Amino acid sequence: MDGANADVNMAQVRDLQASLFPICTKGSFLNNLLNRTLRNNQIDITSDGDPKQLESKLRDIKEIFPLMKEVDCPYQAARWPMECQVLDDPVIHIHPTSASYSEKEPLYKFTGKEIQPKQVGEDSGEVIFKYYPISSVNYFCRSAVGGSACSPAHSSQDPSDLIFESRFESGNLAKVVKITSTYYELSLRSDMYTNRHTQWFYFRIENTKKNIKYRFSIVNMYKSESLFTAGMKPLLYSTKDASQKNVGWRRCGESIAYYRNDAPNGDSEDNPRYIFSFLLEFPHDMDTVYLAYNYPYTYTDLQDYLIKLKDDPVKAVFTKLRVLCRTLAGNNVHYLTVTEPCQEEDPKQKKVIVLTARVHPSETPSSWMMKGLIDFLTGDSLQAKELRNRFIFKLIPMLNPDGVVVGNSRCSLNGRDLNRQYRSVIRDAHPVIWHTKLMLRRLIEERQVVMFCDLHAHSRKSNIFMYGCEGKGHEGKKLQEQIFPLLLHKNAPEKFSFEDCNFNIQRSKENTARVVVWLMGVENSYTMEASFCGSSLGSRANTHLAIKDFEDIGQTFCETLLDYYNEDPRNEKMKLKICSRLMEQGSNAEQPKNIDISDYSSDESSSSICEEIVDKLSFEEDITSVTQLSIIVPPSTPVVPKRKSRKKKRKSKDYNTKIITPQ
């Protein structure tokens, strides 16, 4: 009887606690803590034998602290600026297995008959959707889990109209003007707290009808050059196709045009806008579809993936998930360490490779490349085990969670491009970059960081390629920075283009991660760019790059690491031979020359080739001969003679001696 009364009183205590401390339905740190507290009996309830004298108290703080630490690291619901309205229902997409990617999606073929409708505007149309986050000030102030509650944004009176929505994670659509029953003008929201960068779009359409061709015109695109002029198509996701046929994202659209917006309200000399217009036929009646600029990859997608990785008992042995820092909005920035545990040898002997991604929110291919790279590194292949045994991988999969959450194209919540803040970073304004740079500096001081690569996506060029840093003044190492991209081209000849690479350091790129990390002493410092569009190489020419292609290039990156850092003593001699051949062919920083390296394989079967290289270059001689060879070669960048001038020349910057250290 006493036991029954105790259960009743326990239920009453829980009801009272629920009424006093309501739990947020969208999830939060407090929500997780209270749930886990109740589930793990973190509350002591005593009655001293009398059910009416019921007392409750928390256990000792030392017992609760480990629980809080566990909640803090792996998962935290996305935090939004308070002015953002967010739907309660999460958006979930399926991503079919690799068997569904056998059919390559071709680029759009232009007929010359594509029309270019001018912007009509809301004066001659009807605004049926409008959503602009409203704030009393034009800067970020505070955030909350789940943002704010949604108010009605759809205002159409016609039940046959399409219904638009974008108030979900990574969504971006600001306004829809209905011109006719089949023609809609769309406007994108600029990056929050700016008036620029309208490129990324991701929104939902309901109440669809098949066998009807609709025209959509996005009237305020920001960039003057776009891959839509090269045949890139937008992406469509049908919820009916996903549930009935297991079909995920696919390319769509006809009569595609991208052109300057000449309307008075859409164009100005200081801030020109462009129109992206296309025809679309929906596959089903009464379907819910999503349209996107590229394959979405949200902050929640990343956290779900990392949690599965952390909970895997096998992978947990060689992976460690930690929180690098918190963003301005309070979102966690995770970093992943992948390496086999050291047993006997000195752990500091292991070299370090650092990779980062998603500093620009709209560049979703970088997240898919990072996912493919992590999948390979944490796999059970012999190559993955060798990489884990030889290297320590430090991976930051998402540098700009705030921008990803709100659907920005390029900036963080302070309205700045984070990839232009590495040189003189301010901790309070750019905490993610500050902590990333601090982590790199500590790694460089404690170990040898042999490679850094920042993953991006490109909106104007096809293929996958790299930007590097030209090693001027390093005797014996001219063009060494071109070897890894060249090997990557060898391993992925139909996706990665060596000739699209560039190793020149432009003044506008001096504050980027690639250049600053190179100045910190990491010679192999790269930016790898994947086209939003497709490839122009081999059998993949004129086809779109899909999720599987991005994941595959992440795997190929890892395989190329084994080629580049082969432990065979002849490997260094092979690299010098490749540099010599590149210089003979006139390869330079701005125009790298592709050469045949099929006979430069470091496999055991190619020992005769390696011996031939050794004989030709006389590597058994004193090392000074190699130095002399490097000195007499022509410069890596052509020298253009300049006219004499009476004006004093400005002193050029010496990138090889000026080292930038974190603040």
C-alpha cells in the first residue's frame, strides 16, 4: 500500500515539475537535461515513512556534472536569431543509395529560343508569400532554440494557387508575386544583416498540379556570372516520388535563362541584379516538392551524422568528437579527430592533416565532400587503416553553422565573409575563425602539420580543382605545391581538372584560410573547389555532379594522400622528377601544365621506372647538385618587363618571410 502511495506521489511531483518548468517541444539544452535527469533518477525523493511528508532534492552537483558534459558535446538543437520564424515540423529528405546514381544527369542544352521575361513586379501582380525577418536593429542581438513562432505568410485567396514556404532550416525565399496562374516571380532574402549575396535558394511548394508548365523567375540574383548560363539546372525533390519510388533530389527545368534585370526596381549601377527564369512541370497532383540551388546539407544533418559516428562502438575507438567553440548564436562547432590510438611509439611523431568545410553556407558540395572523406577515413579498408596509423586528422565539418541554419549564401550573422577574417581575426566578432586558428597554431607548435585543405564550391567554373600557394624562394621545392593536385587529377581524371587549378596568391585572397595557414608554415595549404554544376572531362563531360560524385572525391582525396606520402624512399626522388618535368613543360602558378605521370607510379611493379629516374637525375650525388638544379630552372611565373618610371616603386610583399601568427 505504501508503495502504491509512493508511486502516486512521484507522479504528482513530476506533474508539478512539468507545470513549473515546461519543456520546449522543439528541443533545447534544458529540455535534454530535464528529460535525462528524470530518466536517470537525478532527483532524490524521500518521505520518511509518511507519504504526506514528501521531500525532493537534487543529487550532489558532482553527480550531475558528467551528465551535463555528455549533453553538451554531441547534440544541440539549432539556435536561430530571435527575429526568425521557424516551422515546428522538421524537413527530412532521403538520399538514395549509390545504385540510384547510375544515370548521369545531363546539362541543359540551349536552343536559342529561351525567352527572357522582364520583371513585372507586385504593382501588376499579387503578393501571395512574404517573409522578411524583422528586427528593430540591423545586427544580430540574441538567439533562441527554434527561433520564433510562425505567423501566416501565405495570403492567396485562390485555392488553386501554389503554396510557398521557406521558414525551415537552410530555407531561403523572401517573396512570391503571382503574375498569372502559371507564372510566379520570386525574390530571395539577402544574407541576414546585409543587403548582398542573394544566390542560395531552398523552398517548398504545395498544392501542385501535373501536366501544367509553370514558369518561375527569381528576379534578384546577385552574381553577374552564373553556371545557369552553362547549362546547370535547379534541383527538385518530390515527397511522393521519395515515398513511392525511393527517388531523391534530381535536376529539373526547361527553357532556362539567366540575364540582367533591367527593370527600374531590379537594377542599379551600384547594385545590379539578375534574373534566373525556367519552366517546370510537376510530377504529381497535390504533391509537396522542394526546389534548391544545390543539394541541401543542414546543421541538423551534420549533427545526426556525427551522433551516429560517435555511437558506433567500432569507430569510437579511433574517432573523438569535441566542440571547438560556440558561434555568435550559440551553436556548437564540432571538430573530429580521426587516428588510431598510439601504443608504443611517441604520439608526437604522427603528422597532422587538417581539413575544414562549409565556411560559406550555400556551398553544400563541400559538406558532401567532407562526408565522403570521413566515411572513407572511418571505414575498415586497408587504406583507411594505414592513413589512421600514420596521420592524425583534424576535421571541422562546418565552420559557419549560423549561416547554414538561417539560409545565408556567404556570410555569418555578423554580416562578414568568414574566409576573409583569418589574418587579423577578432575573437568576439569571429569566434570560430579565432579558435580554428588557435588550434592550428598549437598543432604547428606541437607536431608537424603537413597539409591543410579548406573545402568549397564554385559558382562560375566547372569541374573540381584546387587553389594553392606558389612556393617562391624555396630552393629545391619549386612547383612542389602542384604535385598533390596533379596526383589527384590522375586518380579522378573525369572530375578533377589540374589545368583549372591556380597557385598564384592574389591580393584579394591574402586573408583567406589557405594563404594564412601557408604563411604559418604549412607548405601544402589548399582550397579545393567543387563546381555547383558539372564536369567537362572525359565521359562525364556535360553532365551534372551529384552527391555521389562529391562523396567520391572525398574518398579520392584520401587515396591520393597515400600516393603523395608514400613511405618508399624513392618517392621523394619521384616528386623531384615530376617537378622537373613540370618546369620543362612551362607549368607556372597561373597556368599549370598537365603532364603524363603514368610512368611515375610508386608501386613496387614500377621499380625499373624509379631506377631510371634516379639514374637520369643522379640523385646519389651530393645534395648540392639538386639545389643547383633547382636554381637554374626558369621562374615559375613569367616575368613581364616593365617600363622605367621615375616614380618610386612600392616594395613588394615577401610572402616567404612574413609569418602571421594568431592574435
